[in-house]
Amino acid sequence: MIVELSKDFRFEAAHRLTRVPDGHKCARLHGHSFRAEVVVRGPVDPESGWFIDYARIKEAFAPLHAQLDHHYLNEVAGLENPTSENLARWIWDHLAAGGLPGLASVSVWEGCDARCTYRGETGPGSGASGGP
């Protein structure tokens, strides 16, 4: 049996987008109540009855939360242009590098009605996998 588990994380942060057209409102400093959803996918162990402990996902995200929550995202290494797209990939890259098993997707919400989902690089020649 293959399952998907998701764990949500919330953080408050400020940013400004550096590559938008002149006069775009997002070029100004502003903040969001962000939500990040981390999804892992994998087989259920017949002995334990689960794929992974939610605590492991929380532990993997904890150092990222410390870098993001109540920070100016433009000052975080790798987030100099902190769009939702770049933030979702940044989170993915850090979780993947940390060895989170079965990473399937990362979604980032800016507020309650705008979301970006990243599933890894899956195009030809990307050299990466979009998860199991």
C-alpha cells in the first residue's frame, strides 16, 4: 500500500519581488501569513502500520522555519527574489538535501487564496526526480 502524508507549517514573513515591472505593487515591501504544505509519498510498513512519523517531517522542516518565520525573505540565501515559485523550490531543495524520504511536493500559500506547488524537476535532462 502506497500513501501520501501531508504536514502544514505556518510562518509570517516580509518580502518584496525584485523582478516585477516598474510600478508593480509587489515591488514594495510587504508581508504575508504563509503556509507551506510538505507531502511525502511511500509504502506503508506492514509491521508499524505507517510510512513515516509526522514528527520526522516536522524535524526536517524546523531549521527552515527558523530561517523563514518573522524574517525578510530577500535576505535569506537563495531567496533574493522570493516569489512563491522560488520559495516552494527552496523548501524542496532543503528538504531533499536533508534526506526527507519520499518527498512528493511542496506547496506554498501567500495568504489563504493563492498557492504554488512544486514537485521537483522532472523535465528531460533535469537529473532530478519528482519523488517516488
